[in-house]
Amino acid sequence: MNIIDIIEKKKRGNKLTKEEIDFFVQGYSRDTIPDYQISALLMAIWCKGLDREETTNLTLSMVKSGETVDLSQIDGIKVDKHSSGGVADTVSLPLVALVAANGVPVAKMSGRGLGHTGGTIDKLESIPGLKTEIPIEEFINIVKRVKGAIVAQSKNLVIADKKMYALRDVTATVDSVPLIASSIMSKKIAAGADAIVLDVKVGDGAFMKNLSDALTLAKTMVDIGSLAKRKTVAYITDMNEPLGDAIGNAIEVEEAIDVLKGKGGKRLVNVIKTLGGEMLTLGGKAKDTQQGQEMIERAIEDGTGLRKFREIIQAQGGNPHVTENFSLFPKAKFRIEVKAEESGYISHIETEEVGKLAAFLGAGRTKKGEKIDLSVGILFPKKVGDFVKKGDKIAEILSNDMGKGEEAKKRLLKLIELKENKVQPLPLIYYRVSEEGIKKFIE
Ligand code: URA
Ligand code: CA
């Protein structure tokens, strides 16, 4: 077998065999095939696509490229969650605590932010002392003891994805349904959970810009999950505006804590309830998603979710007092108010650009491995449909560099469109996709 023939075959739009897929995935993981040939192949895949069988074979071959985690020592049905990536997507931290508080074990491996999207591991590291690089045995012991843990993906897991993701990021081949589906599902399968809930984001601030691509991605991932014997349910949720009110790292953890104190914004809390209700159902603790959602609500109201979050922080070596004392978080030197320059209803937010603006302030990275500033970001509590009055404060820029902060203020105002007439709020949950079929929530 020869890599040039495989590139040639895909370039012409022909189907690759399981053996050919294995050949390039294992060859690339073991450094016997160079970056430039895989770059060409990834671009051919971006242009010509992969069918369901090729995508499944790619995913399973990627899983084989590294270690896999065995969670069988942990009692109960282990349920994992993954988001395809968004802006102010502060879901995982409160969600893991709320699901664990209801008795379903969550052994979550998360990623770092890349491009305009944030990453749970970066956010968590703003908690003083908290460790995210934890050996697998210790990780499993924490989940056994407190039912939840969130750690960085181990270095030896899905080696093919680490290499391919870095290459895709610099060859404009990230936004491909089969490549995203295999990237996400290989990591979820290797991480060992019995069931998986996926949050597929759609809209300006997501990789999938339209509903039809998002549905294809969701169906592809649910299919792969079934074939790998992991019950998988995907929700398609809106990313045409930042989901929460904070875009950054420390400020997103503060918002996560506010959610657990019952002070979270409606849209963020609704996504958490929807995914949490599903996780409790798959985990066998709720009879249906309705009951599951009520259990999530109760864990917010009675404080058990917040207590669980503190236990998780402490188990991972972090200072649990952060939940009561936000001054323990890294703080930016400057807080710059952004005031509306005219009055009107917010009709559109350039969400991807808002994410990039937070990265410009230092909250995210443009290259893998870049150091980030955990204290900076944007507080932007306004949503589409809200009325703003000229001169009112609509956002705050948190920066350690006055010049950058002033520039971000000017740029942010250009990313928000106002209309004179009333504007409807955006839909939030579009579809639920499972083995049983597709359920539509809203038009
Ligand atoms: N998240 C992933 O893990 N992989 C992708 O390819 C895109 C989003
Ligand atoms: Ca855009």
C-alpha cells in the first residue's frame, strides 16, 4: 500500500477501504507518513467527503492509535458529554457537578480552547491549585470517591487526533463533518464512558454554520456511537450569540458558580438542564428527560450541585473557597465600560468575532501551546432581542493592556447590530438526535 495512491483515490472522490484508512492513520500516528502528505489527504477529504462507513472506519482506527481508558472499576452507568465548541459555552463545569450530585458518575476529559472557542481545561486552571493533568488511576479514584472529575485528555489517548487536529488547524481543514465527527467520537470512545451526550452547536459562533450541516454532523456521530455500542444522543443548540454572559476563563468559572447558586442566565441554564436531564436518563437515575431536568433544577435550588462542585475542586487539589470568594481568581488590571452609541433592539451579534476578540485580549490562543491570560475577557450580558439605550453600559472589557482594551471596546461595538423595531429572541434548542430518530423542538 502506498500513501500517494490513497491521496490520488480520495482526490478523485473514490471510497477508501478500511485497510487504506488504517494505513494512513497508523502511519501518521507512528511518524512513518509526513505532515505534507496527510495535509494533502485531509484537503482531499475536505473536498470530497467520507461516507458513513469510511467515517466509522476512520474513527475506530483513530481510537486504536493510542491508549483507551477502562472505567469498569467505577460503579454505575458512566455518562460523558462533549460540545462541538462555542463562545461563552460555560456548560461543562456546572453540568458535571449537577449530574454527579444526582448520582451519575462523570469521568470527563476535556480540551483547551483553540481559535475563537474556549476550552474547559483552560477555564478550570484559573482555580488556584487545581490540577488538570492527573494520572488515569488517580482520575478513576476521584470519580469513584466524588462521582465527578474533569481532567485534560491524557497524552497517549487518540494520538492520531492530536496530530491531525494540529495539522487541520493550520491547513484550513477543521470545518469538515467527517473530520469533526471522527475527532470528537474517537476521543469519546477512547475515554471509556457507556453513554455520550453531544452538544452540537450551530450558527455564527460554531464550526457548523447552518442547521443542515449540524444535523448531518449529529446523525453521523450518533451512528458512530451506536456502532461502537455507546448509547449516544445529540442536541443541536444555538450559537448565534454567546451562550452565557462571560467570554474568558476565570470569569467563565465565576459564571459557572453563579449558575450553581441559582443566578445563571436563562439560555445557559436551559442548555445545562436539557443536557443534564438527558444524562440522568441515560445514566438510569431519571425515568425520562422531564424528570431528569427537574432533578437538575432541584440540585441547583438546594445547593447540592454547588457542594458537589466544591468537592470536585478539592479532590483535584484546588481551593474550594473560590466558590464563596471570587477575589481568589486572577483579576485583570483594567475594566473598561462599553456604552451603546445608539438606542435599539439587538438584532445580530457577530459571535465568532466576539470569541476572536476575547482571544485577542489574551483569553484564547491562535497557535497550539500558546500561553493565555486567565484573567481577561469580555462581560457581555446582552442577548438578541434586548433593548439597549444610547449611553447605557452594555459590556465590560477586562484587560491587562489599556491599549488592547480600548481597541477591543471599539471593535466590540461594531460586532453588535441594532434595529429600531422589536426583535424576537433567538431559538435555543433545535433538535434532539438519537438512534430512535430526530425530534424537532422549534422551527
Ligand atoms: N472539537 C473537536 O474535538 N474536534 C474537532 O474537529 C472540532 C471540534
Ligand atoms: Ca461571522
